[in-house]
Amino acid sequence: MFAQTGVASAAAKKPAPAPAATKKPTVTPPTKPATKPVVKPTPSKAAGPVKEAAPTLANRLAAVRTAKTINYYPSNAGWSAMWTHFDAVKIEADLTKAAALGADTVRVIVFPTAFGYPTPKADYATKLSKFVSIADGEGLSVKLTLFDWWAGYSDAAGSAAWAKAVLAPYANDPRVLSAELQNEFDPTDADAVAWVRKLIPGVRAAVPTMPLTLSVSGTTGQAGLTRIRTALAGTPLDYLDFHFYGNSERALAEIRKAQAAAAPYPIVIGETGLSTATGSEGEQAAYLARVFEAAKVAGIGSVAPWTLSDFSAGAIPANSAVSKIPAQYKFGLYRADGSAKPAAAVVKTYWTGQAITSASVLDLGFEAAAGNSPWRPYLAEDGAAVRARDTARTGTWSAKFSGTNRSDTGLPSVRTAPVTPVQPGQKWHAEAWAKGQNVTGTSEIALSWFDAGDKWLGQASSKPVPAGTSGWTRLTVDTTAPAGAASVQLHLKSGDNKGAVWFDDVTLS
């Protein structure tokens, strides 16, 4: 009732770790800008173009580091189909929606195979110009990503000519913030490294004030950032782009590793998210909330959700392996029909400067609609919690266990994790109200600690629910995050219980 199925089994006495998200398959140290970043006015659609001073590398880079970026393809035309089936009306409607969330930048990917190579086709250059104008009309700058679906590393000269042709019209155009030379670059590929070393100087000469970057996939991760920084020391980039699809409960630890790997160069989180094909919509919202809050603690100002909308059937070109992966269709903040998922509200809250709290995201009163709760089961085969309306302390719903067993690895439970990132030495408080009927065995709440490698560090438990039948009882845990702690899970447990127990009105702070 509360979450994903198929949770991995755990080692003895160790609750199972939260599943990681799935996702589609150097640098000259920056100096502080002497001037403030360019702040683009948001023109009305009826207004004429606004004249702006030519951008500098410093103010473009400063804007990149704070950009509220949304990754974008239309819901009915993903990847290269966005350009081969270009629909200006659909794009404008979508970018209006993105701007309403608080976005100020949109990232799009340009494909040589669609645009024409090595010379871009005139009509596709016009489509890109139209896209930039539509985005500007919604108050959005554009981040351009080049050379996705690309393995033509033997033709560095042609690649440089193509990139310069695409980017040169925007060399001094403040509507375009930056250029990513390749999406999810593989720094272990010697041919790719040799290619990009030749590509960077040519592009740099054509667009000297446009920040250049490469991104790494969630799989390549921190090691990839180190490899890029080392391999491109002689042909530096301006910043590095980290795509995070790991365990959101340990996001702070993972982001800090990425920062260390990229240092002294700044990073942005250019993609992050959770597919609702593999997690509930509530868990997607909690996932993004955790990543946003971890990035804030780490001092990273730009976190870009992947992606604005789910994709409808047939929207991803069939020649891509991505089209055959169900999870790829469900990363959106909006469903393919245009309706908002809970994650959209989280993104808007963050981008408009409001506080994201565990109470607002984690369904601590169990009132979320079925399938929207971030609570996930543990050892459900020994007794699964259900969302019940036969008894509630407040509201309409509660979490109910009945007729449970137990295993050598612990008690069946439902679990969630806070939005606030965990750091050693923090004091933590958890509580829940519980009511029992003919209770046997053990029913309690517990905080379980994990390190950055997902090793279980121990737990702190409340007193148990009284045996027999009892009214609503407050269960509490007050404890301190141990040395090495990188994440914590709150478990509501009930094992060896021949009766029934209800949990409601949880607090986690």
C-alpha cells in the first residue's frame, strides 16, 4: 500500500537499504566574478525584445551556478523527435508551465544526427533559434547540450566545425548560458578523450564567453569527474556537471564526494530524479526534496530535475535503447496527460524560496492518496502494513499491521527517511502514536543509521506498544547521529503480532 515492491533482502539485523534510482542509459579554477550575474528581466509575451549588455564568462558562469534549471523534451516527442517533429505551440505551453514552477533556465539536447552533420541544416538552425526565442519569452535562459548519441570521435575537425556552427550565433547572446560538449561523457574511452581535447580549443575560440562543461552519468559518478579533470588539464573546461541518481537518503555524502572529485572546479547537479515506474509518486517527491536539501547544505546552487514531463507511448524514438526501458517514460514532474505529480509541488516550493520540510513531504499522517505515499515496506513477506481507515488518531487514515511474523533479519515494518540530510553529531527526535488490539510480540518505532557505504551502524528504539488492548500511546526516540552516519531511516515495526496495531501522527526532526 505504501511503496515499491521487490525490496532487496538485508543482512542479519540490518534493515534493507533504500533502492537507488534508475536512469537513462580541466578546468581553469574559476575566480569570483567581479560583477554580479546578469539578471534577465522577464518580458511579457506582448513586449518587444529587451536589449542587454553582452555577457562575460564570469557572469555567465555565476548564472550557471545558481540556475533553476529544468531538463526538457515534449511529452509526445522525446530526444531527437523534439527536433524532427518540432511543435512550437506545444513547447511554448510546456515552458509556460516550467516558468510557473519557478524555473529560470531550460536545458535541451541538440543531436548532430537530427540537425545535419557536419553542417547543420538551415531549417534546424531556425528551429533552435525559435526555441531560444520561446524560452526567452517565458523568462528562461537556455543551456545547450551537444553530441548526444555520438561516437564519431575520429572526426574531431568535423565535430568542431559543427559545434561552432551551432553555437556561434549565441556567442554573445545572454539568452544562452552555457554549452555542454557531450551528455554523460565517458572519460574511460581514450578515443572520446582525444576527441574532446581537440574539440575544446575550437569551441572556446568561437564562443569565448560561454562556459563549457561535460557531464558524467550516475554510473560514472565521482570517479568520472576526477578522470575528466585530470585528462583535460591542458584543455580546461569551466565547471563540471554531475548527474545524480543514487540513494537520495545519502545524497549529501555523495554530493560532497563529487565536489571533492571535481575540486577546485565548481559543479552543478545537471540531472536528478526518480522514475515513478520504479517508485511511488510520493517517493519521487521525497527523493527530489532530499537532493535539494542536501545540495543546499553542500553549497550547490543549481539542481536540475529530470524531466518536466513523462513521455507518452511512442514518444521516444524507436532507434534508441532508451525507448525500450519502461522507467525512462516516468521521470516527469507532470504525467503525460499534463497533470501534476506531487514532485511538481516540491520543485516549486524549492525554486520559489519556501521551506521544504519532512512534514510537508513524507505523509506522516498517512493521508496521501493510495500510491502517493513515500513509505516503503521492509520484510513485507512477514507482515505488510496497509493504509487503514477503520481507526485513526487524527484525520481519516492510519498504518495498520495485523497477524505478523518475524525473521532472523528483524521485524516487518514500513519506513521512510527525512528530508533533512544526516550529519554525525546531530540530535534526532522521532515519535508516533500507536494503538493496539490483542497485541502480542513487539511493536515499536526505531531510527536505523547507515554510513556513506550503506553499512548499518545500529539503531535506537522506542518502548514497545503494550501487550493486549490499549488506547493511543505516544512512542518516542531521542538519539544522536553516530560517527560516520550518512543517513537514517524511521521504521514503524510490528512482529510476532497475532493482534493488530495502528500507527498515526508521526514526527521526525
